[in-house]
Amino acid sequence: MDAGGQPTLDEIEERFVWLVAGRLARDEADRWAARWVMEDGIVWGDLSWWALNRLHGVDLPAAEGGSYLHDDEQVRAWLTELRTRRAM
């Protein structure tokens, strides 16, 4: 957490890593991100906001068959994109 009590970009990336590694359930990642997305009065950097919005909704179902709207491959691609954008 930063001095204002909100998660840093490192902590947001960490949630992606845990999610991809299977150490964090999709619904937990969604709830964690939703708390921050819905919080009023917080100013986010563009990349943090982008990443939080990817995590928020990561548990949306695609259909009744149990698959997700955003599959594991897409979540891994988001993590890669986050890391690429951080390095710029």
C-alpha cells in the first residue's frame, strides 16, 4: 500500500501473478479489484486503472458451462501486457 492506503502497481501486478499461478481464485481477485475500482476519491495512474479494471470482472462467466468470459490465456496476456507497459 502507498502512503494513501491504496495498492501500488506492484501489488496489483502481484494479484495477476497469483491468479495465473492458481494461488488466487478469480472471485477473490474480482472482489479485491472491485473494492478499489468502486472507491470514490482515489486518483489512479493510467496503468493502475487499466490493470484494476482487467481484474475486476475476471470471474465473469461466458456461459452456463462453467467457462469464463476471459480465459486463462487472456489473463496471462494481460499480465504480459502489464509488464511490457511498466517497462516503457
